[in-house]
Amino acid sequence: MFRSFMSEWVKLRRRAVLAAGASMSGLAVLLTYMGMYQAVNPGRPPRAVAIARLGLESSYGLASALARGGLLIVAISLILVAAVSATEYSQGTIRVALANAPGRLRWLTGKFLAVVSFTFIATTLAFGLAVVAGIAAASARDISTQSWFSDTGITSLAQVFGDTLIAEVAWSAFGLFCAIIVRSAGPAIGIALAYSLIVENLVAEIFPDTGAWLFGRLTFAVVSGNGVVPAPNIGSTYERSLTLMMIYTVVLLGASAMLFAKRDVTS
């Protein structure tokens, strides 16, 4: 497993993968800075600006700004894992990789952990840069940052950061599952995005009571940081959403392992 982990890290140095990691930082910085900067834009109605300023200057202000980009960071992780996992099939390198590996499941585990660790590092960098961007935006708009780094503010930042990492693991498991099912990067990414952007919304519109059970909506409730950012009422508490999301993650990883161990490698 360690060999496959290290081998995968060599592959993760490719430009496309590094660009995906860099895009996390770029989006986090952009959303944080522009979100805060525009929230107190003098061109908005005075009452709206006053309400926005009050929220941004609270102990949850910075965490709230960071959490809004959390879902996009998770989405990039999903795309990255699906693409990297399916590329072994598309390029026909999986036979060679498995021939040199001590076991299929150990190889798959090492590969998955390597990609997830990469997304964790990219996310940590993205959050760090987003904090700097938030401070810069606050300075530009004369927003007080005194409460951001109080005990409550630090706790809320840690909450959002930790929940984003947990959601990344969950959606990475979904990306891995899609990659193993279709064995091609493009369709794997397409299926994963179509489910999260289209299928879930259609199901929730037709059957409203299912919102409390849908994977993506549970993720939204979790990434909101346990109330740090207002999330749609899906009929599920933070604790329930987190528990269900982790159960789905275990099921997805188990199904991926079973399929990978039993199916013939034809690429």
C-alpha cells in the first residue's frame, strides 16, 4: 500500500493535477475577497450594507466567507479523484500497475489515500490564502476583524475547515466509485457532476421529503459549518447529516473495493 501511495504521488506532480490544486486556492481567494468586498459595496442599499457589515464583523464573519467557497473546493476534489482514478483505465496503465502491486485492494487504497492527501494539502493552502484575502478585503472596506480571531472566531474557522475536509473524503469516495464503474475519466466526471447538479435537484423537486436523505444536500448542511453559514432547511440536523454522509461514504468505498476486486481489468 505504501508503494502505491508513493507511486501515486509521483503521478500527482503532473501539470494538470497541480493546476487543479491551484484552482482551489484561486477560487477560495476570489470568492472570499469579492464576496466580502461586494457585500459592503456603497452602491448597495444602506440597510443591506449595514446588515452585511454586522455579519462580517461578527466572530463568524471570516468563517462564513470561507465556507461559501467550501462546496466549490469539494467539487474540484470530486473531479480530481474521478479523473485520476479513471485515467489508469483510459491510458491502459492499470495492468502494469496491478502486475507490480502486492494486491488489488492495497494498491487501490494507497492510490485513494494519496489523492485525498493531495486534496487535503491543496485545501489547507486554499484556506490559508483565503484568510489573507479576507483580511485584505476587510482592510479595503474598513471592516473590523477584531472578533475574527477570538476564541469563538477560531473555533468557527476550525469547524468550517474540518467539515470541508470531511466532505472532501465523502465526495472523493463518490468520484472513485464513478471512475471504477465507467473506467473512463470523461464519463466518470460527467456522471458525478450530473448527479450532483441535476439529478438531486430533480428528485428533491419531485419528492421534497427526500431532501433529508440526498448525498449532496447532506454535504451542503455539513460544509455550512454547523450553522456558521445559513443552509437550506433540508429537514436534517448537522449531526444527522454528518452521520448519514459518513455512512454513504463507507458504502461507496465498500462498493468500489468490491467491484475493483471482482471485475476483470480489460483496459
